[in-house]
Amino acid sequence: MGPGGRVPKPLRAWEECGLPEEVYQAIQKVGYSEPTPIQRQAIPIGLQNRDVIGVAETGSGKTAAFLIPLLVWITGLPKLERQEHYDQGPYAVILAPTRELALQIEEETNKFGELLKIRTVSVIGGASREEQGMKLRMGVEVVIATPGRLLDVLENRYLLLNQCSYVILDEADRMLDMGFEPEVQKVGIEEFP
């Protein structure tokens, strides 16, 4: 056994992972009849709040593989209210290399979010920073962002990450290939709890 402890066995069916009933029902309503290979491997590890590096083809269910453990975690936390003093922040940040991917992740997250009452906002270039800032002030549990725009809203105090303790880097290899390493480091992800 290595320093990370035992790796959980892959799941064969949704019923095996001990999901909260509301998350299980959301999975059914969204239409996921059975887990894909990446979901079978990644979800049991993610449900233990452990770091996961997953590699899978486009269309393989990667987004749900990281979203489901995130949703389980968020449903166990208190609901965020309006951020009058900017002293809160989202519980989670999902970083994506492009605005198109961020919007796809937002669409998938909203399928579950509407059912689970989890609010999400995309913070991406090409959209009004002020409008995004207004949505952030209303309180959100999940922020999906591109590295450059995330830095922008942080530097301009539209967003604080004081209570963010769940970070997902989607297509991290692509972010590095596109030269986003300085932005990712500047966000200070390694300093999150």
C-alpha cells in the first residue's frame, strides 16, 4: 500500500457508489443509465476527496467523472447566500483552457445544478466582466473559468476564493501547452485548503 492508501474498486453501476439519493436521482433524470469507463474509475476515488488525474477521449464522460464527486461534496455544504461583503466565494473552481470548453462544462453542470439547487457561473473572456461580477455577487457554489479571466476577476475584486477548497483543472495538459502555466500559478491553486 502506497502513501495514498488503498484505491477504491471501480464501480459497475451507480447504485454501488453510495451516492446521496438526490444526486442519484439527478443522474437518472439527466439520463446517465450506466457509468462510462472513466466514470467507473474516477468517481470512487473522487468520492473519497482524493486527487484524480484522468485521461480519456472526448465524449467519454470525463466531465461527469469529475462533476459527480464535486456535486456530492457540495450537497453536503451550507447553501451560499448573497455576498454583501465579498467575504465568501464559491466552494469550487473548474478551470478550462478555452471559453468553448468552459461553456460546455457549464451546460453539463447546469443539468445537475438545476436539480440539486447548485448555482454556477462561467467567468470567461468575450462576455461582460460586469455581468459576470453581478452573478458572482449573487452567490454561486461553482465557478467555471478560463485562467486569464479568472485572474482578471480576482485582481479586480469581483471574486474572492476564501472558501474555495475544490479545484478541477480540465484539460490541464492543454492549458500548459497553450502557455497558461503562469496564470494558473498566479491564481495560487496550490495554496487552497
